[in-house]
Amino acid sequence: MTQPFKSVLDDVNDLICVQYVQLPFIPTIYTLGTLVGIIGTSATAVIYGELIWNPLNIYIRWLETDSSGGRAGAFFCGVAWAIL
């Protein structure tokens, strides 16, 4: 049986070390995503006068303004959602 990581890692301790290096990135990424959501929702309260938690509802609001900027913003955010 072949060992796919044998050429990269010589010891099991190296694998464990690599896993521990990745450990702080997971909470950091989740925290940043949460902060972006909270800041975006707070911005909707200032702009629209109500809290909008769902990003798709924010895009609908952009489309209701019937401006080219709103359509472009909704398009690019829709493409970003499709990529994710």
C-alpha cells in the first residue's frame, strides 16, 4: 500500500505539528465572517431603517432602487454566491 504523504512528511510528529499550525485560523476565519455579517446588518439599520439579516433581501433592496449601481452590486454579489 502506498503512503501518499510519505514524500512530504518523514515523521508522524510533523503531521501533528502541521495540524496545530492550522488550528488558530479556523476561529479567526469564523470570527471575521461573523463580524462582517454584524457590520452589514448594522449598516442596513442605518440605511433602510430596519435590520435585514438575509443578504438576498439586501440585494432585492438594491434592485428596488432601479439604479445601475444597484443592479451591478446585485449581479456581482450573486456571482460571488454562485462561486462559493
